[in-house]
Amino acid sequence: MAVSNYTTVVEFVLQGLSGDPRLQALFLVFFSLLYILALAGNTLIIIAITLNPSLHTPMYFLLANLALLDIVCTSTVLPKLLEGLVGKSSHISYKGCLTQIFFMTWILAAELLLLTVMAYDRYVAICHPLHYSMLMSWPICVLLAGIVWVIGIANTSVHTGLMARLNFCGPNQIRNFLCEVPTLLLLSCSPTTLNNIMIVLADVYFGVVNFVFTMISYSFIIASILRIRSTEGKKRAFSTCSAHLVVVILYYSTVIYTYLQPGSGSSLENSKLVTLLYTAVSPTLNPVIYSLRNKDVKVALRKLFPCFH
């Protein structure tokens, strides 16, 4: 191997979702539809925001970034999962496994950061509307989005680099349908202390710190909404952030469950379902949540595609 002369494992075996052929066929249909819906829904969101001038605002720019992250996320996970369900191969090469880890770690970190930036955007819009154009100007918005992508790349480069230094002497069976840092660490025959330390540090920053900032933003938002006297005003203010809050709760609950237990093998079976939620289900639901709860997005989609009603 070019990465390490001491790596004896040249490929890994991914554990499928089920050994029952009837369930395999059902899963194949279900996840094929899920992948198509995720690609179509997020692509429509990006197209609607790009081609509609009324949506050229920081809030929708950030939403387009979220849609792009969701497309990359599902495209990193579901094609290999579908390949295994078809029965072609449940194997993944060593380099392929590291590549999947690189993109998955990148997307997960970037999405957690982006959700925090989106929460800040809603906080400024609702709590400081008169200063919104200054606090969330286009240069600031683009800078924040750029920081999200750059920090995500830096984080995944560290974790993937540390994984590449490990030796894998067997066994080579991954107890999941994709390569992730926690599951792959269980197979290493090298010391993983440094990897586990970096995982904990990343968990604290991306999971805990960002979650706290997001919840602080929403505590101020909810307090501000409750001070609005008119019922219509409260509904209008809450409708601009309720979709984002739903996405935050769904995403954080699943990611934290998986990544706050590095190296523990006891709950890996349960984590398969949780992993599916944030790699496949959540990216598919995000466009639905945002479009159904957002009048501007629905109007933009109807303009571009008259068949939408």
C-alpha cells in the first residue's frame, strides 16, 4: 500500500442492513427512492434560490449551502449502500474507505457549523431587524459560509490523516454499511489514543459548543417572539425559524448519538439506524421541511416549475 507499508488489510467488508433477501429487495427500492428524492429536492432548492432574485438574501444563500452539503452527504453514502443491496459487492477498498471517511467527516462538521450560522442569521433577523443588513451583510455572510467549508476541510484532513497512520491487520469486517471513524478504529491493531483524543475534542467543539450557541440563539429568538403582541406577528416570526429548529433537533440528536461514543462496540447495531437518519433521511427531509414551511420557496418553485401547486 502506498499509504502505509504495514497495512495488511487492503479492503474492508461492509455489513449489510439485513441478510433476508426479501428485506434486501425492499431496502433497495426504499433507498433508491430516498436517494432520488434527496438529489431532486436539494437540487430544486439550489435552482430556485439561484434563479429567483427575491431569494438572493443571506438566509437563502445559507440554505443553498445546506442543500449542497446534503447532496454530497447522500452521494457519499447511498451509492455504495445500493451497490451492496444489489449484491454486487459489500467490499470497499482501503483507499475507498478513507475517501468515504474524508467526505463524511467533512460534511458532518460543516453541516453542524452551518446550522449554527443559520441560527445566528435568524437571531439577528428576529432580535435585531434594524441592524440585520449590517450584521449579516453579503461580505459577512460569504465569509461565514467560507469559514464553514474551510474548518470542515481542516477537521477532516486531521482525522483522515490520523486514520491513514494506523495499521489494520485484521479482522476487516466493519459493523456498519459505511466507513466512519468510530467503527474503523475498532479494527485497528495500532494504538488509537491520539485518534480518540482528537475525536473527543472535535465532539466538544462541533457537537457541544455549536449546539450551545445554537440553543442560545433560539432562546433569544423565542423570548423575542413571545414579546410580540399580535398573534399574526408571532406566527410570522416563528414560521421563519421553526423549519430550521426542526432540522437542528433531528440532526444533532442523531450525530451526537453516534459520535459521542468513540470506540464503543456495544451499540453499533443501534447506530446503523441512527446513521441512516442523518446520512439519508435528514438530507431527504430538509428540502421538504424548508419548502413546505416557507412561502417564498414555494412561490419560487411555482414560478420555475408551474406544475408545482
